[in-house]
Amino acid sequence: MKAQTLILLFALFTALATQADDTLDVKDFHLRPAVETAKLNPSGNLIAYEKFGDVFVGNEHVPFSKIYGVNNWHKIHTVSWISDSILAIQTRNNGSGKIGSHFFDLLIQEHDIKVVRKDYIDNQGYIVDRLPMSPENIYFGQYRWNDDGHVYADVHKVPLFSETPYRFNKNQKLNSNSGKIIEWITDQNSLLQVGMSYEDNLPHLWGRKSKRSNKMELIWTGNADTYFNVYGVDPIKRHIWVITDFERDRRAAVVFDLETATVNEVLYEHPNRDVNGIVMDANGEKPLAVTFIDKGRLDYYFLNDEANAVLANVKQHAPAFTYAVYDTSPDFASMLVVKFGQSEPGVIMHCKQQGTDCSPLVDLYPWLDHVQLSTMKVLQTPTTGDLNVESFISFPANADLNTTATLPLVIMPHGGPIGIYDAPFFSSDVEWLAYNGYAVLRVNYRGSGGYGRNFEESGMQQWGRAIERDINAAVEDVLKKYPVLNANRMCLFGASYGGYSSIMGVIQHPDKYKCAVSFAGVTDLPLLFNKRSVQNNETLTQILKEMIGDPASQMTELMAYSPVYNADKVERPVLLIHGTKDSIVDIEHSWRLSRMLSFYNKPHELKIMRGAEHSFDTTGEVKIMYDWVMPFLAEHLNHQPNEVKTQMAE
């Protein structure tokens, strides 16, 4: 059920455009990619991919045929192969979130692919095991709910394409005494071997009591906020392959011993980065590599020499580009890889013959093929507390970096702030701003995820304090290293915590920044505790106290670092944008700051987005926001952006 590759692909590519370069507008950079998932069948000779809600199957020799498509009320959730000719497609209802599972038996002909049988599982759940030794059957984890609302999964062996639909009777489930487990992992013989449950923010690992019993017993319980992601079980059924930060600062790839409930071996641990994934072979029998982000690039540590050699062959086709392994056959003879770089927003490649024969399968952004993307550099900046923060500076394409003070700079603090991070991949916001002639700086300040537990925890209760000092240090560093940036033409622009940080930036450094833009920004820290959803949830209240501070004992500090109570110090223009249906940061935050700024006669604008939530649902909402943001930046940074064909929002 792991979705690491899907998460990775989504992180790499989050924009889409539909027209030629001379008519690009902001919506073109913010639509979904054309393809968000692609999968090889077990033999590696057929490919299934989703494009705009339609699923196609084919290869270089058999033309791709549409197998299934969703309507406007649904979206594709997962695509996977049950066998070489049986395809599974899960869909999700956009309104209710309900998941349905579709199955298609395909007849592969020389020049055509036909669907000969169909099946559908209406019960919500996921495919636990495709049962390669039992054709036309699967293990299906059916989601169920306890009386207290806890979600778990019962596992059933479901026959596909039978005349009578499977009824999911409780007495037919394979698991027993396991009403807490939601994630199931099988071994190479398709036996339920381990499971994961989550209670009170603690991960619990379960294992079989004996080889002959399906009963599970609790093996191990992690600490609060322990990350523990199981990727597979070894053939002797004593060890599992896991990414975890249990009893260590950073997430590492480890071998976990099921008998002793301890880490038996560290497969790989990066000296200062979290490991973010294990690449398993297609049968889930052995790990091939671990992945991590280092110096702005997706990097691999290979655990298998053959896999290392294959990717090396792939890279020889175009060494200047970055490649990400997306899927592979067990023998590495067939692989799907994603190639991306400054001049290539993304293309899925099908590589055969151990990586020596690669051909493009499908462009993720065919309409951006002629757009030169931004140039990105990575910075490491020393800051207070003996920490180093990583940041990414993106320059407009074709910018002459040898000139002096020619580029305006937009600093974009990310949201969160704890555990969230900016990645050095395609960013729709960055590319849109760079396309319009702005340099963009993103800073992974203390508290950001991906750099270990200590770095993340160092951001606790540092709103308006050390976090902002980190951002300021990165700004000073980038100005010194790149004289092309104009220190007199800088603005801050962020959403959620990023909006809060942007406002605090002009409050704390009025002589440095010319303006600030906040979308859905926090402006009143004590107000965060007044939401009904917080007041009625002790766990959420405690999390906020740990992250921000306790109003009962730290009210003075909370007010001191809230923009609302510092409105008199605002000397630069501020643009506040907020949605009326924001359930995360109530629009009251922007209303309060606007009223205080008006009281002190401070320059600002308040723009209300009717019906908008904490994030955007449509590119139309994105366009409305940028139709306010772009003229605001252009005015206060004295910059004329590219002429684009957009209609100014009212």
C-alpha cells in the first residue's frame, strides 16, 4: 500500500500548462501534470499510466489503449497490476472520499488491447497482496471502524471476476485478534506477517504469534512522533526493512529484528539528511536502494550493484539531467524513470536492456517543452545555535548572473512551520515568479522536516524568533554570494506560517524589505487556541502549546510575536489575502490585522476570496490570488513582469 513513488512524483512535478510560450498565464503553471502515476506489469513488458483521469495501457509496440476513465465526481487514486494481464484501478469520490476498486482482465493482441472481463469492489480498502501464486485472487484490506471511531483493516481473500460478488463476512477474514491494525505487510509466501497500528500518536508493530496462527501479538511500540514505515519482510521472516528515526536523530534505512524488537542493522544513514524512501524490487523481496535529498538533488545509495549499474547506464543518455527510478521489473531489465532538469520539466522514460535502451514514454508537461525553467542554486548558511540552514535560490531563465543589482528578489517562507520543507524540485509558484523576472529564495529554516529530529525540534516555539533569524541569515548570505540580486528590491510572500513570517519580516526589518504578501497567514497567535476544533481536542491543543507556546503561562510572548499586536510597527505595504472558508487559519486573523493597520493608518490591502479554503481547489482560485499579487509586487519592487494574457480580477 506504500505510495512513496507517487509522493515522490507529485513532489517533483506540481504544475501544468496548456498553451504555447507566448500565451502562458499563471494557470498554466499550476495545473496538475499530465501524468501522475505509471506502472510496469510484473514482467516489465506493459505500462499503465494515468493521464487527466484516463488510464492507458500499452508499450512501444502495442499502441496505448484507454482502459478506464473517471467522471468529474471522481479521481484516480491508485493504479497497480495484479498480474501481467490484470489491472487494478482505485478511484476516490471527490466529495465523500469513498474509495472504489476496479479490476480489468486484458487481452493483449499484436496491435490492440481489449478488456475481456471487469470486476468492482465497493467496500473501501486497499490491495494488501496481489497473490502471484494464486491467479485471479487478491488479499484486500477492508477498512472498518471501532465504536470509538478508530480505523482498522480486516484482510479477506477475494476472488476476482466471479459470478457472485464477494460479501466480506466477518467470519471469512484472514486476520484475528487484530482490531487495531490498519497497515498489513505480507511475506514472499503471501502470509500476513506484520501489521502497523497508530494510537495516541504512537506507532505499534504487530507480528504473528506463530507460523501456524493468524493471530497477531504486539511486538514493539515507538515513542511519541516516531516515524516507522515498513517496506517489506525478508525471506526468513525474522527481519523487516524499515525507514525510521527510532532512537536516532535522522530517519535511516534499517533492518528491524522481529524477535528482539531492535534495529539489527543500519542499511544506510545520511550524515545530515533524512532518508526518505527504500526502492524495493517489483516482488518486494529485496531492497535495491535508498533515496534522500542532498545538495538540491534526488540521490541514491545503492544496496545492489546491478541496480547501480542500470541507473548508471540510464544517466549516460543525458548526464546533465536528474533521474528518479519510478518502477522496475525484478531483474532490472525494464525500468520506468523520470528525467527532469532546467530545460526538461519532466518526462517518463522506459528503459530496457539494463538501461542501455531508453525511449521517452510520455511528457509530464508537453506544453512547457519550449519554456526555459529557472536556474536553481543551493546554499548552506550558518545560523544561530551552531545550525546550518539550506536554501534554494532560483533565477529567471537567461538571467545574466554577472551583472550587479539587476534582479528583484522574492523571499518565500514555507508553511508549517514544523516538519514541512521546501524541495529543490519543480515549484509552480517559483516558476511563475521566475518566468516574470523575479529571483526567488526558499529557506528550510529550523523546524523544517528532512534534516533530522533535533533540527526539527529546534523550531519549536520559535515563531517570530529564531526561525525569522534563519531566514534573515539566508537572505544576507544570498545577497553576498550573488551580487546580481538587488538588496533594495526585496519582498516577502508566503502562505499560512509563510504569511505570518512575511508580515513579521517587514515588522522586524522595515528597512530591508519593501513589502509583504500574506495568503491565509496567522496574525494572532493566541487566537489559534480559540478555534472550537482546538478547544474540543486535547491532543491538538497540546501540539499547539508545544509548537507555539502555552497561553496560560506565555501570553506575553505570544502577543509580543503576533503581527496584530505589532501593527503600529508596520512601515511597509502589506497585502492580505484570505479565503472565507479557511478552516485551518480563520479569516478572522486577516480581518483583525487589517482593522489594526487601518487604526494606525498603515499601508495595506485586504482581499477576500469568497469560498476559498486554506489551499486552492482550482487554478481559477490561483489566478485570482496572483491577479492581486503580481501588480502589488511590480509596484513595490519597481519591476515590469512579462506581459501575459490575463484579465485582472475585480
